[in-house]
Amino acid sequence: MALRLPPGLVPSEVAFLCEMELVTVVPRQRLESIHLLAGQTPQLRPPRRSNLPLWLALLLKKQRRANIVPPPWMHPDSLRDVIHHETKVDTKGWAPPPPPRSRADFMGNATRINSFSGEETILSPPFLPSCTADAPSGALPYHWFELAEMLLAQAVDDIASASEVRSLLRDLQEVRAAKMRSSTAQLESGVDGVMSLRGVGAMELAESRGFVTGVVEGVRTIGASAEAMRREEEEQRRGDGEASDDDMGL
């Protein structure tokens, strides 16, 4: 008998999906284009920067054939701005995610582009080029936590002030984890309670899924019990009213 799988993605699966994110590398050696499912990789010509999937960038880094350029949001100043936003500006919500990269045509319509293959391909939200060197600072992408962990573990020499970055990321994780736990209080108003998850990362969702779904199930159970009690009281009042009418008829 097969074991029942937990709902949603587990942290290891989220980390695997994070390896599809695009990062910027500075090649040390020339490398011809490689054909992948997402298209052709750019030709690597030192010292010209290029965008590659994270898994390929880490492989080249391990082989000492390229260096990885950390995204701007991993800079200490950017992380301080995000922590300030989380703790001072918006104490209940999360820092907004980076906007999708777009290009306007002659008719004024914005089209999402794939900077990896160079073609005008619509990308799904988790796999936008928000971890490259062109990404904006002060905004956390969808896979911010797991990408930062991989870079700190395998490309720490490419990160300036790595110890400070690691400390700031730890503080940011604690702030957002506490906010995730406290935000479930919005569901206490009943089944119709709304909990905004805009700006929450993939790993945060994977780690908090069990807790949040447990709270939702508890609220739903309480709501169902209250509804059943209300119906019983209505039926009892209706029965008492019919009994009073019968007594008056007698």
C-alpha cells in the first residue's frame, strides 16, 4: 500500500525547482551554446556576463569555469531595506515581489520576455529573471530563501560581506516566520476570513503549509459546529412556538 503524500511541495522539491531560476555568471573560459529544454544557452565569452539556470551556474562554479554574480537584492543595503519595510513600514504584510520584466510593442502592449533564450516567451511567475544582475533591489523574489542558501553554500567567495548577508537573511527569515504565524489571526473571524500571501516565498509556503492548513481546518470545524448549534436552536424555538400554538388552540 502506497503512503499518502503530503499536500503541496515539500522543501526539497521547492529547492529543486529553485535551480531553474536564472542567475548571472562571469565565465572564465569560453563555452559554446548548449541546447536545453528551455532553449539554447548563450555562448560564454569571458569577461562578458551571461544569464544561465542556477543548476548550470553552480556546476560551472564547481568546475571553476565561471563566477556567479549575486542578485542586487542579496546586497546588505537591500536586505536592510527589506527588513525595515517588514518591521516598520508594513508590519502585517510582506515586502512586494519584484515586477515581471516586460517590453512594450509599437501598440503599447507589454509582453513578458525570456532573457534566457532571447525569444518572446511568456514565463510563469516563479521563473521570472528576478535573480539576475538586472533584478531590482529591495524586493524579494519567489525563491529568495533557497537561492540565497545555495549561493552562500556553494559560491560564498562571490558574495561580498557574506557573513553580514547571512546574518541579515537569518533576521529576515525570523521576522517573516513570526509574521506568517501571527497573520493566521485574520482567519479567526470565520471561514470567510482572508489571509493575503502576496510576497510570500516558495520555501515559506512549503514550511508553513501544514500550520496554515491546520488553522484553516480548525476555523472550518468551529464554524461548522457554530452553524449546527444555530440550526438546533432555531428548530427548538420553532418546536416551542408550535407547541404554544397548540396549547392556545386547546
